[in-house]
Amino acid sequence: MNMQESKINQWPLLEDLHVFLTIARNENFSRAASELGLSPSYISKRINILEKRLDTRLFFRNNRTMRLTSEGEKALSGAMNVIGSMDQFVSELAAWRESIVGVVNISCSFGFGLSHISQAISELAKAYPDLHIKLTLSDQEVDLVEEDVDIEIRIGDDIKDFYIAKRLFENRRVLCASPEYIEHFGLPGTIDELKKHKCLFIQERNASFGIWSLTNGSDIAQVHVNNQLSSNSGGVVLNWALKGHGIVLRSMWDVKKYIDSGELIHVLPQWYQNANIWAVYPTRPSGSARLKVCIDFLVNYFADNPPLQV
């Protein structure tokens, strides 16, 4: 235990300070016990503990009288300041929460926005009814400052250095194909064999067309793939994969249910692409109550509702 922890363990409890103030105001242990709804023996025990923590005697007591000692008078003033400061802290915290008002602009891709973020925003709106939330769905790259976006929900770890980011949950993009496609064209045994297969490509943001960057946890490979079909819509490309048109690289949150149902087969499972889900914002949230509560809410929401377990 370090010195700071030792000091904290010696601090008096707020409950004991409250008992002390009540006794001092009533000038009687029994009346204080009645006001607090506690037994006289219990509050006597709390005062004994408080005196040990403060290493001082607070009350002078005999059969006929009870009064504060000179140390008790000094402690009374300090206890009143502590309790007053705590009341102010609680009041200011409540006022801060009640001040969560204004507009919050949130951006997200179509697929994840429709399947998960829309529900998260629904719960956020219930928790903070004075927030006015605008959710914009787009698969184009977003300039947060230029487009006045407060929070972008981004899939993938390619985040510009001048933005701030908070990870909402871990995610990977994985290779998948339908049983129909595998039966007709076979299962690739290595990533080099992907070049011989029909690959369905999603043209997103500034990604290099026709190149999949994959890792097995230690090695990184840039795979040039052949594609007959491509689209800027992940939903369209996933639908093509389900219909047997080729191999797709898609987020686990999007394909897990199809892998579990057998509609898609996980291809080359040792290879994947990191694509974590982030809340990205242009300024630090400490200066904005509404921005901070939104980010904290999303972190807690996805901790309780992880998409990969849907």
C-alpha cells in the first residue's frame, strides 16, 4: 500500500461525519439516534470510530452532561465544510447532467448505421431527451470539421492522426463464400490461391481498388484479387456472396449470423483484416458535456450489446 492509499484509508467516512453533526445539533445521543432512525449503540460505535480516525476526543460526556470538546468544536466546523462541499458536488453533478442539451451530429456507414447504430441512438435519445441528434448515413469519407460532424462511427483502424478516437468494440473483416460457390470452384488453401477465385470487392472511401490487406496476426499480405462484381455498397456485395457469386471480405458483425446458419463458409480463417469499431471526434470531449455523455453512452451500450453476439 502506498502513502496516498494509506491516507485515504484513514479519512473519516461521510456517514460518520453526518452522525457527528446530528449529535452536535441535538446535544444528545438518544435524540440523534431517533432522528437518524438508528440505535444509540450504533451511533456511539460510529463516533468511537470517527474519534479513532481523527485521533481526537470529540465529546465530553458524563451522567449529567454532554458537550463538545475544544477539538470537537474545531472538527464540527470542518465536518460542516466537508458535508457542504459534498452537497454542492452532488448538486453540480445533477445540474451538469440536466444541462445535456443541444444538437449532436453523428455520422456512420449505411450498413452498421442501419443494423446497430440506429438502435443505439434510439436508447441515447431516451436517456437524454433534451439532446437533438442528427444521424447521417454515408459510405463516403467524412471531413468531421468541414461537415460539422461531432462523432463519426468508423469501421477500421485507419484513423487520421489529428482526430481523437475511442474504440467501441473489437471487430475483424473475414473471408466468406457460399457453399454453392465452394462446391463449384473449390476452397482456396492459401491466400495466393485467392487470385484464381472470383472475389467480390467493396469500393469504400479511399481504399485501393482490387487489393485486400490481410494479416494472420504476425505477417501482413497485400493480395491483388480478381473481381467480376464490385460495388460501393457492402450490403449489395454481401448479397452477391450469399447468391454464390464469389468470395467476400466482410466484417464479422455483418456475416457471423450467416456463418452460424451455414449460408456462408468462413474461408482461410487464419487470415483477416482488423476493422475495429471506433467513435471518432475532432475535439476532446472534456469541454462538452453532451459530447462526453454521447461517447460514454456508446461505449457502455456496445459493452452491454456486443454486435458479434447477435
